[in-house]
Amino acid sequence: MAIPLISNVGFTEVSSSGVLNDKAGTAKSKLPVQLFKLSGAITGNLQMNNDAAHKKIILDTNGNTITNSSGSPLTTNSSTTLELKGSGNVQSTLKTFTSSGSADTTISEADNSTVVVQTDTHTFDTALIDDNRSAGSGTSFGDGTDRVTKPNTGSAADLLVSGTYFSTGYATLFGGVGLTNINRSDFAMSFTHAFLEDGTPISGAIVGPSGPSTFDGVSADQPDTNTTHSHAGGTYRFMRWNSALVGVNNGNSGTFAIEMFIDSSTGKAVVAIIGGRGAFNQIKNVDVVGPTAGRRFIFTNNLAISCVLSGSDPFNATVSAGATNQVDRNSTDSSFSLTGTISGNDGSSRPFALKDINDGTGSVNEDAYTGTKSVSAF
């Protein structure tokens, strides 16, 4: 009596993504040899689940491609090695990652690259620009006349005082709209002047009322009491340091006062410089410090290749492999949102991706594979 031959090979044609076990069917998937052959291009992922009955698994691309734009093209969890054959490209085309948050973050999609949000290492000054004159021109000031008009309207006819003044929208740095937060030791102003008789263009700092300060070694008076001033339809909080700048430029500048105004309706701040000898007073820039707790963001690229960070919130840079990019933000906003992008090929012209061709627990043998696979940037 003839004994019928029962094939031990399960042959399955594959034309779409999905689980290969299911495509073979219940009976066929139990055969010890599994041969899968692509009959067309596959977009997405092919998954092979573990089955103790399997002794050999072959996936023949048959000249067709497998591409996955969101992950790995293969997921084999089989304890039996999957043998990849054929000339079709097997590639992940995932090249971008995103991340957002407001605290230290590890980005697993980018080989555990990190964003560190530091809240205690960055402080900042505000460089105040003269609204009505070029800050670099060194406009003289100080004719001894104290004329007050409505500040910060942008019109040359509405100068706060005769001479130079500086304005900014960052009223918080001046102690808030009510100037109540100026009574603190970490509030400070410094002034850049144009002449160098004393060897430096930077004055000493004037600080809040908690202690005396000096300018080029000369003590400055404490400010007058915070008051409200009304003029030309506006209401302004007002504070004045009498004899604030004394002895700069080897004393040639004379003695002059600093006035600060906060427009209560707009929150804009104005620094006015009153008195002194105009021929020697050319203040170009005002720096104000405090309260100035900023945020520092540090991205560390743990990928094996460079990546491009975009979005400007706050990163916008190309970061080399293993390198960092640091961005300081002049506010207390700790939030960030970024997109990272990779590109390029390795030395064998295989395109980089953010996923390997297999993200399963099993292994893939490529000895008989002649196509171009993608390689992980990890």
C-alpha cells in the first residue's frame, strides 16, 4: 500500500501588511517550514508570532519592497530565526520624532536623547533700547531741566524728559506695574556710557533700597518713596534715585538722578536720566537685573548621527551625535515643543532611520538577502 507524502512546507503569498501567522491560516501555520513570498509592495509592518511548531521560516521579498513610515518593517517574535531573502528593499522610513513638556524629558524615540529644563542656572538682563533715538549714537543728555510728558508714546514730541530715555515692555523687570517689587536687593541697574576716561564703559550697579550701592566707587542715594504721578491723561508709578550716578568718567559727568516710570495702563516702563553735564553724558544702553529667573533648555543628542531640531520652541539647531544644544529663555516659561529630523546614509549607502528593520524579540538572518535595508540611527 502506498503511503501518501504530506508536505511539511507551508507556502503563503503576501500582498499586504499584517500578521504572517494569520495570513498562513490555522492549519498551514502549524507546519514546521514556513515560506512567505511577497506578491507586491508592502506598506506597513509584517509580524511573525512565535509558534513552537516552526523549525524554519523564510520571507522572500521576490523583488518587492517593505516600507514602514511609522516604525519597523518587520516584527519577528519567533524563537526560530526568520531568514530574509530577495532583492526588494526592506526599510523603515521613520526619520522624525517629536517631544514636548515642561520638565526633564527622555525621548525614547531618539535613543533616549534628553531635554533638561533648568530653572536655577539662567538669569538674564534686559537691554533697553531708546525708542526715539539710535541706542548706538550716544545721544547726550542732562541739561538740568526736569520736563515730564506722557512717556512711551513713540512720538519725539512726547519725550519723558529732555535728553535720553529708555523704554521697554518688560515692566516686570522693573518691579512690576506698581513698582512694589523693586524693594529687593537683587534688583539692579547698570549703565553703559560712551567716554572712557575712567577706563571702563560700564558703570557700577544701582540696587534696590535694601542697601547702598556705588557707581565707580561713589555711593548712590536711596530712592524716594514710590509715588503715583498723573500727567497728560496718564497715571504712572514713579520712583527716583537722587544723585544716583556720581563720579563716572572720572567725575566729568557730574551728578544726576535716575527716574523710573511705569505706565499703569500699559505696563510699559521708562528709565529717565536727569541732570548732570550733557557734554560728558552719553549713555548708550541700560541693563536691568531682577527679578530675572529665566529658563535654560539643554538637548543632548544620544543618536549615532546628527539631528536637526526645529520649531524654535526653543530649539532650532543641528546637533551632532553625542553633542548638546543649549537655549536660554528670558522668562519663567518652562514649556518646550520640538521636532527632530535625521537624514543620510551609512557607509554602505543604507538610509538611516529611527527604527531598525526588526523591532521584535526574534532575530533576522540576512545572508541570502541582496536588497537595501535601512539601518538604525541608534
